[in-house]
Amino acid sequence: MRRSVSGSTTLGISKRKALAELDAILEKDEETAPNQGRSLEVAELETACIAAIRRIAPPGSPYRERAERIWEEHGGVGVNELRYGSLKVRYTMITQVLVGQVAALRSAVDGGYLSEVSEFVDARTFGSMLELAEQILGLGPKYKDPAAVVVGVVLEEHLRKLAAKNGIEVLDGEAKRLKADALNSGLLRARVYGQLDQKVVTGWLQLRNDAAHADWDKFTFEQVELMLPGVREFIARFPA
């Protein structure tokens, strides 16, 4: 893997150390992946993922927020509990999603995209995140999944900001964030954009969901390549 030797992340960790830690996790995943490993190996891999993301990714970044949601929902559940059916299912649905966040974070660190926390929460920097996704895609078809997750995060956050701009509710009755599909429907009803755009966004959100839920055989590298400029153009046409 490509390594960098200088610089630091936003949390004061040296770039060299951050890359080394993330590379070690990705190498561990390659060792575990063929047979989904033993229960202990899968548990260790998941713990290493969340620990590294918490150390390296700044608060508010998509990598940290996504990983924290996964960990909150599934981190305390034993890897062999029946709700997952088998260790293989667990590895596919949970472990690999965390590993995908590690892969995306590694590209962000190597590309210098963690210089400011605000890069990940300010709409003006969505272009930088899309550039990050483009860099991840440049690593080859193997990395289509984390790239799709990054583009999906940009799309969802833009829909949220676009809805707020147009007076559309972004929280449900329990003060929880509405899902992106609901925002997309709300923007159509408010005539912010038409049915054609709404259908295109629905397709992108489905691809993002497939990536986030490890349904990687449901989309192709080429589809992610098309999604990236499509989302960029959509944001330009409907600024928030």
C-alpha cells in the first residue's frame, strides 16, 4: 500500500502512525476475509476498526459518525448470536462495513483531507469529499464500496440542507433525523425538483444503501463512477 511519511491528522496523530494503524487493519481483514475467520478474530477486527476510527477521524466526519452508528447498534452483540444466523453473515453485514470506513479514512488521511474538522460539516467542502471519493475510485474496483459510501454521505447531507433551506421538516416526531428517502420525497412534494430528479436520487440512495449494508454484488464499479459526477452535477443545480 501507498504510504506517506509526514504531516498530522486533526487529532494530533502523526500521518505516518495513522496510516500504519489503518494499513494494519486492512491487512488483518485480508487475512480474515477468505473464511471469515474465527469468532475471536472477527471480534478483534471490529474492535480495531472502531478504536482506530475514534483515534484518527475527527468528530463530525462521515467515517466516525457512520462507524459510531454501526457500533452503537451492533458492537455489543456477540458475533455468534442467532440474530445474525452465522459468523459469515455477521462478517458481511457488520465487520466489512466497518472495514469500508477504515479504507475510506485511510484514503482521507493519505490525501490530506483531515486538515480541518470543518471540511466534513460545511456544505462548501462537499466538493472536497467528492474528490476524496474520486481518489478512492482511482485505487481500483476493489474500493468501489467505500467510494459509494462517501458519495452517499455527501448526497444525504445535501438533501438534508436542501430540505431545511426550503422549509421542509428534517426531523420526525421523535426528533430523529428523517431518512434520506423521506427527504427526497419531501423535496419532490415541495416541487424543489421534479419526478425525474427524484427517481435518479432514489437510485443513488439505493446504491448507497447497498454499499452500507455490504450488498456489494448489487452494483458495479462503473455505476459508482457514474454516480459520482451525477451527484456533483445535482448539487450544482440545486444548491443548498
